[in-house]
Amino acid sequence: MLMRGMLLSFSDPVAGMVPSLVPFQYSPAEVTRVLRVQSGTSGGSGLRVGGPPVESYTLKIELDALDAIDKPITGALGIGPMLATIEGLLEPGGGGLAALVGAVAGALGGGGAGAPPVPAPSLPLVVLAWSLERIVPVRVDTCTIHETGFDALLQPVQATVDLSLTVLRARDLSEEMKLANVLATAYQAVRTASATVGIAQGVELML
């Protein structure tokens, strides 16, 4: 069976254990990774840096509902629900019911002088699952949606979504986010192990 990538979104990064799934209908034809060095202090060694490199992913998701028009949800709503789920990756609390409840609670309880401060809004924890070696917590930075096909009610039935993701390391996560910390640590451990094998592979490719 062909493996396909997906995004898993936890609206509550600490307590949420049941994620919202964004499976890739088609595996992206291209995934771009960029590692950017963090600049260190000025002066001194040009090799001093502010920390490990910042890694980002960019990829394109394709959505096509033309073969599912006869199914209940897609026939009635097109790919609107899936697009809304993807957009929720950039909304504090996931943009769903949990975010609405939190906003109401904050509005009702945040006015008293003795009330505890309302915490800053937090994005949902998103996990990129792309092969067994690349299961990593990320932050969705940008989402660009191109709607390219519509039904008779002008609901989108075809679209492409360009996503830009920043990989989160263990130092970017609170201690309470245990699952995310495990995934972040494992992701970097796999990279280190692969680099060790890469030394032997470099020799292999030269022969």
C-alpha cells in the first residue's frame, strides 16, 4: 500500500490526545526543506551562532472532489470542510468549538480586578507525518489556497494549498507537551543517525 503524508492537529497541545486529521489526498510531488543558520553576536568568530539551525518545510497539497460528488458531504459542501480544517491550523485553539468556548470564557471572566490574566492565544500543535523517519511537530506559518474548480453553487471542488511549516525542536516546546517533545527528540536523533550513515554512503557513491 502506498504511504501518504498527513497533518495531525491537536487544538490543545498539552491535553489534546485525539487529533484532527488532514490526510493528503495525493502525495505532494515536491517537498522543499530549508535550514537557516541563526546568526550569533557580532564580532569574534564568524562561526558562532545563536543556536541550532531553523528548519522549514514548504509543500503543496492538492484537493480534487470531482470523483466524490456523489458522496453526502462532498456532494453538498464540496471541499469547503477540508479547506476549513486546514485554515484552522493557523487559528488559536484550532478555530473550532474549543476556540469559541475559550473566547467566551475569557470575555466573561477577564474583566474583574482579581481575575487571573488571560493567557496569550496559542496555535494548535501540528504534527507533520511524512514517511516513518519524518514525524515531527511543526508550526504552520503560511497557508495559500488556490481554488481552481467550482460546482453549480460556486462551492470549491478543486484546490491546491501551499503550506509553509517551521519545525519545532524540544527547546521550542513546554515540558507539558510530552508527545511533541518525544517526536521532536526522535526526529533530531534520526537526523544524527542518518548523518553517520551518510559518511559511509559518501564513500560508497564515489566507488
